[in-house]
Amino acid sequence: MLVSAKEMLDKAKAGKYAIGHININNLEWAKAVLLTAQECNSPVILGVSEGAGKYMGGYKTVVGMVNGLLDELKITVPVALHLDHGSYEGAIECLEKGFSSVMFDGSKYPIEENIEKTKDIIRRAKELGCSVEAEVGAIGGEEDGVTGNGEVADPQECKMIADLGVDMLAAGIGNIHGVYPPNWKGLNLDVLADIQKLTGTMPLVLHGGTGIPDEMVKEAISLGVSKINVNTECQIVFAEATRKYIEEGKDHEKKGYDPRKLLKPGFEAIKEKVKEKMILFGSVDKA
């Protein structure tokens, strides 16, 4: 059964580890992440962007697929299904269709409008027992057309949003989506520390987890980051493993063109990458 992300994140915050938010893009992704979480005895958050939701046939389809996998694969670790970078309308739709957690990305609105819309999403989510993530300061790079330049959030604005009653807060600290450019200056950990001071026990979220050095990730966790989003890295290893399989001509051997065989190396590569992240984040055996 899907659960709100609140309890797992509160425990992570108190225990100074982080929960992996792994974006899923199809059945292979969802199955790989869930099996790895079960094997690692780790709680996990399945992230779905609005674009990925559309690609998979709609939010109802995603909910049906994930619930079916939880049941058939006998998954017992805590699993939250979370809308990533949701619009106001998208967040409402996901809550109605069975997601257990949503992110409302109101960072493009003036702070007053962001607050009003966030309050409405919180009210709707609480009635359903779902968790809510809000964002202050746009995250760099591009995520489904929402583009940010790696802005650094204002700690006072973070406190204003945290005080509304959200369950987790994504604050821009110079992190970006996708692959980091060679001239990236690194995370602004001083600002993270300032945000942590003002938001107290609020679990903080780090978007754009791909390519941040491991030591910097560990330091961010020690400063209050309890949820780390991973997407691009899984896509890269999936593509690499699939390319290798085809370049080695394995799709021409026996029935190597069967999608179950063709996609297996990519599936295994995702599992390996997710396990690596769960070890790094410290969530193994925390279910």
C-alpha cells in the first residue's frame, strides 16, 4: 500500500540519512526501483514528472501499475508515489487519482501567490492523508519545461513556506537538473545551513542529485537534507547498457530482439545505480 512520505522523511531527518526519490519513466523503471528498495530494506519515493505521467498513459495508469507491482512483488518497505515539479492543476489531479504525495512547484509565482496556492494544496492533501513538497528558488536546468538557473533560495522565504505546514521543502542552493556543466560552482552549503536554522525539523529536499560529488551529498545530508532526487543518472546507465547490448549484436542472437531481453541490461543497470544511491544516502535497512 502506498504511504505518505511524511513519516519516512521525518525519520530520515532525525536519523541524519536521506531517502532516495527515484524518478520512474515506465514499467521497467518502477519494477527495478521497487525490487531494489525491497532488497536493500529501504524506504523509497517513486517520483513522476508531469511529462512522464503523460508518457505512461496518465496518472491513473501510473497509480494502477505501481499498486499492482506492490501487491504482486510483495513489496513491504514504505513506498510513496510522488508528483515531481507539479503544477497547481497537476497536483490536484494526482491527489484525486491516488498519488500519496505531491510537489507543488510554485516557484514561478510571486511569493504571495505561491503561498495561497500552496495552502490550498496542503488543505486538499491533508484531507487525503498525503504529503506535500513545496519549492523556493527555482532549481537550475530544465524539468518538463520548468527552467531554472540554479538560483539560491532566500532563507526567510523558505521559513514562510515551511510555516504553512508543508511536509518537505525544496530549496535552491545552486543545484541543477541534468548533467552538471564543467564550470559548476558546487552547492551553496552556507545557505543550506542558514535555511536549516530557520526551518528546524522540516525535511529539506535536494533536486538535481546527478553529478554532485559524494562528499558534498553527505555534507548536505548532515545539514538537514532528507530527500534526494535522482533521475538523469538512471537514464544514462539505462541508455548505456541498452546501447552495449545492441552494439554487441545481442538483439540478433536467438530472440534477442524480444523487449524482455532487450531491456534487461538497462533494467539491471538501474537496479545497480539505485542500490549505490541508497548506500550513499544511508537509507539501507531503515525500512
